Amino acid sequence: MESGHRIGVGVLLAAGLLAACGTMSNADESTSLDGTSWVLAGLPARSLVPGTSVTLQFADGRVSGSDGCNRYGGGYAATGTTLQLTSQLASTQMACPQEIMEQARVYVAALTGAISYRANGDRLELLGPDGATLATLAAVAQTLAGTSWRATGINNGRQAVVSVVNGSTVTMNFGADGTASGSAGCNRYSAPYKMDGRNITFGQAAVTRMMCAEPAGVMEQEQQFLNALSTVATSRIEGDRLELRTAEDALAAILVRQRAP
């Protein structure tokens, strides 16, 4: 009887330890935010303004994105499931319609007021001091294969990103076969690309040999775009925006997503 009693106590102790370990594991379980990208999916008791894209990116100790009207950025720290902005958000100062500005205000208040987060697969919830959900965001896949984009800004090689020439269109389609192709503004091009996470490089581009006199500046822009591609080292998708950056983190090109009709 004594032996059986000892075995029974041992089993109970072992079960208790396993349960405690399981509880500790669940309490400590968290998803790293670094390198993730999100788009706003919901705000409590508020419908999102149609056609707006509110984004949130975590990278190298900084948050950045668009509040639907202005670009913003600042520092953050996350330990376990706690979240804290470590600096005041800096923002551009564009004016937008009142309903978009009000949505932006509520979103920024949610981001700055959050003290913790809950990540569940492709969903991220920003939580307030009372545990209430301040904002819900959906994950943005960083995969480029099978996507199509149109350039809105190109590095001109003189340390500036300039808008695309009026009347011209520069596009980029990422094939599943590792080939990027599209229009450079006048000529068609194709170039091999390699991706490893957010790292991306483009090989030598093959380009057709047309000459375009109009619109003015399109041929110079085309060369700037092809030159910019050769400097690309990383990619970042924020909602419907794609940034291609150099190894020094300078912008090589900014593109917006093109969706099938």
C-alpha cells in the first residue's frame, strides 16, 4: 500500500509539474512583431472609410506606415506581449477629407494608447490598459510572386525620389518563375529576381530598343528606373504600397499594387 501510495503521489506531482509548465508556456507565448506588416481591419464601433488603406510596419525598433492620409513613424519596444512606443510619432502634414482625418485620429490614438498586443495567425489586436481591443489589423504577405505593381516614385540617381513623368506608366510584374517584367515607360523589360525573406536582388535586365519622344523626359526616366533596379537589396510591402530599397536603406522605387479588373 505504501509503495502504491508513493507511486500515486509521484504521478500527481509529475502531472502538476507538466500542467504548470504548460501554463508558463502559454503565458510566455508571443509572436515577434519585428519584420511584420499589417493593414487596419477594424476599429471598435466604427466602420472604416471605403477606399482608405491604413498600414503598420514593425522593423528594426521602429513603427511606420500610413494613417490613411499621412505617413508616420516612430520608435517602439516589445517584450513578450507588451508594446510601447518609445518616441513621439512623427507625421507628414497633408490635409484629407474630414472623415479620413477622423479615422486617422482614432487609429493613431489606438496605436499610441496600446500597452500590449495579441497576435493570432494573420490577426493583430492592439490592446489598451484594460485589455480592451483598440484596433484590429490583418497581416500583409511579403511574397511578391504573382503580384503586379505600378511605380509612383523612382530614384533619379541624384539622391532624390521623383514622381513618374506625367503621361508615362512604369510597371512591374513578379512572375512565379523568378522573372520580373513590365514597361519601363517606353520599352518593355524583363529581369531575373531572387528573394530571401525581405531581401531581393535583380539581375541584368533585357530591354527592347524603341525610342519615345513623348512625353518629355520619358527616356531619361526609363534609364533611371533600370539603374535603380540594379541597386535594390530589400523590399517592403505596406498594404498596397511596395518600397524597393538599397542596402543603405535608401528608396530605389515606390510602387502601388495593380489589381485585376
